[in-house]
Amino acid sequence: AQSVTQLDSHVSVSEGTPVLLRCNYSSSYSPSLFWYVQHPNKGLQLLLKYTSAATLVKGINGFEAEFKKSETSFHLTKPSAHMSDAAEYFCVVIDMFSGGYNKLIFGAGTRLAVHP
Amino acid sequence: DTAVSQTPKYLVTQMGNDKSIKCEQNLGHDTMYWYKQDSKKFLKIMFSYNNKELIINETVPNRFSPKSPDKAHLNLHINSLELGDSAVYFCASSPREGQVGNEQFFGPGTRLTVL
């Protein structure tokens, strides 16, 4: 079965400093991976996705993630945090099943706090 | 021009009542989903419909009954509400199934509080 583990439940950074949100995955086949962001009292928005093309994936708002098969990781980074980045971030893997259908398996989430 | 919309945004009700949450998408997608987000922010899929047909039911109690009148709508009806049903419910949609890497587009959520 597919799964993702987000290694930090909370991350706190100062504005202007780098952001690193860690995610490890477990997959019995080549995975498709996403990062979603949820701002307070809002729905989920896709930040970026990896689907076996380039291993370094660029997303919206300056975020990027690197797929590392040898480390089974898909960490999310941003060079310089902005106050508006404060939100909950979810690492997600696709679980494929019979009939060609798929479902999203969510990690537990990482709450990012950004301080002035 | 909202892509995935849900009503109501907030729902407060008593234990034992029956309630419905509506979801509509105007993206022309074939597949729609319901997710439950608990108080610890954990998100889990409940149901998935493809072209009005149920394809995923993640061992959700049969008090929860999704209804898809057409592929643009997926409503969630909940009978005999319990305290543990309190959560945020998200609707989502994605393009034609079977394509690897299809992202899902989420609605704003419905916060259900059962008293």
C-alpha cells in the first residue's frame, strides 16, 4: 500500500529564511506525489506535483520539491519564507487500484509558522 | 466562476438529525470525491464517483449516503448524526479517471458541528 510520512508536525521559520518541509514516501511502484497547501479556514490548493518526469519540480509561490528515489523522499523547499506562506502543508501520494482508478493518500500535515 | 463549490459552509446541528451537504463543480470533470478532515487535520477519502457511478467507498458507515444526480454534482446525506461526525468535509473533482498524476481540485469545505 502507498503511504507518506511527514516528518515534522510543526515548522517555524523567520520571514526571509529558507523553508524545508520533509516528506518520505512508501510505494510498491513508481509514485505520483503532490504537495497541497491549506490556508486557515480554506480549501486545499495544489502547490506542485511529480509524475515521473523531471525530479526537481517547481510549483507556485516559489516552492519546489525534489524527488529522490534513493532516499524515498519528496521534500518541499522555498528559498525565502513570506508571511503569507503560513499554512498547513500536505504531502500526498496517489494509490492506484484496479480499473485504472486512483485515490489520494494524505500525510498528517505540517503546520508552517512564519515569524516577522 | 468558482470551480468546486459546497453548501453550506457551516452546519451546526443536534445529534440524531439528518443533514445534507451539496457539491457542484463547473470544470467538466468526470470524477468527484468526498473527504473528511478530522480535528487533527487528518484528511481521508470517503467516497469517489466517476460519471455518477460509485467507485470508492472507504468503509464509511451506511449512515452516509452520497448521491450523484449528474456528473457535475455529488451530494452527501448523513442520517442520525453522531458527535464523531463533527469534522470538515471537502468535496473534490478531477479529470477523467485512469490518467496518472491527475490532480484533484478541492472545494472550500463544510464545517459540520454536531452538538
